[in-house]
Amino acid sequence: MAVSLLAREVSNVCLGKPALRSLSISATVSDALWALKRFGDNYISVWNCDHNLHLTSPEADKVDDECRCLGKVCMVDIICFLCKEENLSNPATAFQAPLFVLIPKVPGVVRHLEPNARLVEAMDLILEGAQNLVIPLETSYGNSKKKFLQENALSLADSNLHKNRQYCWLTQEDIIRYLLNSIGLFCPTPNNPINSLGIIDTQNILAVHYDDPASSALPLISQSLQTLTSVAIVDNDGKFISEISPFTLNSCDEDVAAAIATLSVGDLMAYIDCSGRPEDLVQLVKERLQERNLEQALEY
């Protein structure tokens, strides 16, 4: 039974997945910020082609397979980018920077896969380091295809069509959830303790001290985003206190960059707490930006 499960097609996991929204690599940081805020997506896919052009061009069906997804961008990428000193001092220029400056230089994070590929092929790509698998959705437009495309001739960020096709992407979590629905097939693995499965990394732990400047954690935050982990916050005795989670930062606005540039790690935790920002910390951020002649960062 487990063998037959792994032989199933990837399209089975794609059922119910929403169509993937995208931006062209020629877009700007500002475009990415706008798209993330407007649609509420955790990530926006970035492609090496102009999907709006492909959508409206009469030769769209003749375009070859050169149109590929190059990577993904999230709010954490933008926040880390805005935290750089030169961008804090000139945010207007930073927002107009080309989108490729946000694409992590890590190969294989996003991979393409056909919907008729076997589930085990998707798992192999995940084990090789892929975080997102781009899968064509099996959508049929029928005879109304041309009308459908005309009615959906939206702006680049509005469109979820790529070369007149829709795509979704699968994450590690999607595949794990799918397998958990049939976890009984993998006995006795479900009965084993987690630490016996070799899936907990106890060597490459990312950690910062509570009193460290939050800006010192930026490299670790970027690394944790790539490795799908969090940055631990510890006290002077090395005891765990809390964490800086990319998931939490991803739900913040871009003005958190100013807080990261000016606050300690402990103060940053209070600043991004879901219960609301303490007024004294908001004022402290403003004062420290003014001391460093970075008032323009207040315009976020």
C-alpha cells in the first residue's frame, strides 16, 4: 500500500490548491511589496518572463518553455533588504531597486515538475533542498479559452496566468500533510519517538542573545528563512527565552525594518508582539533614527 501511495501522481496533491500569483523579474521591490500586501500571500513567485505580455499576445500559444519560475519573495526578504544602512538612508531608491536583489542566491529552492510526475519524484526534489515545486494546474478552458483570456487580461500582479496556463506550488508541508492522511501505511514509523527519525538538526542551531542588537540577527534571520527554521533567543546563561520566527516577521509591515535597525533583540520581540506595539518603543525607534540622521526611514 505504501508503494502504491508513493506512485500516485503529484496532481493528486494539487487538488484545491489556488493558482499561483507572480511578478516578472523586471519588476521592482515596490511592486513586490504592493502585491504581497494586496493579495495577502505569504510569497510571490518571480518569473523570467512577462506574463502580462504572454497573456495578451496573439502568439502566446507559440511561446516555448523558456518561461520559468526563478524563485520566490516574501515580506521577510523585503524587511531584511530595507534594514541595510544605505536603504535606511534612502528608502525611496531602495523601493525602486530591481526585484532580483531579493532573490536568494540558493539554487534549487524552487523547481518545476509536471502534474503527472510520481509523488516519490516530488519527495526526492524536496530531499534535495527544494522548498516549492511549481506544478501546472490541469485546467481546461475548452472552446471559451479566448474569451476567458480576454476577460482576465489583468495587470501583471493581478494575473495568475502564465503562458495561458495556471500553476500552483507545493511545499514540504503540503506533501507531509498528504502523507499523514495515510500514516497508518508507514507503521511502525508513527510509533517511534521523533528524535529517533533523524529529522531534528541539533548541530546548526541559530541563536542570538536577548541583549544583542536586533540588526546583528539579520544574517541569521535570512538563513533561517532559507532553512525554514527560527532564530533562538537565549539569556546570558544560554537558556532559551523565545525565538525570532520568519513566519511572524512575514506578517509584519515593512516599517519593522526601522525597529530591527534600532532596537535590541528583546525589545524587537515586544515590538512585533501581536498584542500591539508599545508606544515607548515606537518613540524609541524614532529617536534613534533621528540620532543617526535616518529620518527618511520613518517614511516607510
